[in-house]
Amino acid sequence: MSAPVVIASFANEYEAHVAQAVLDAHEIPSMLLRDDAGGMQVALSWLRGVRLAVRHEDAVRALYLLEHDAAPDDDDEEKTA
């Protein structure tokens, strides 16, 4: 088993959960890392944000999925026009 690699950092937990859901939908295991004293000091997460980590072997695919799922779909624009 390889060590986890941080592939993204988010300003808040909600954005991090959305990115994690994208990876879950593609069956890529991930974990969120935050420094908030177990939820007791939420302001501590402002220093480093919420980090999304995946296995080393999944890092490239995970980054690709996050970048392309975040982009608008060209087909959607054609359907609304």
C-alpha cells in the first residue's frame, strides 16, 4: 500500500466534500485532512484549509477527474441554446 498524496486544498469542508464525492463516484478512495482539533477549533482549518488525499497510484487520475468535472459541459450549453 502506498502513502497518501495530497492533491488539493480547499477553503472549507463543503468544497472538499464535493470533490471527494466526485472521486467516490469514480471509485477512487480518498480522505479529508483537516487541522481543527477534532472539530473543537474550526478556525484552525483556516490556516491550512481542508486537504484531499488519495493513494499515490490514483493521484493523476483523481486530478484529471477533478479538473474535468469542474469544467462546464459543452453539451449542456447546446441543449439550452
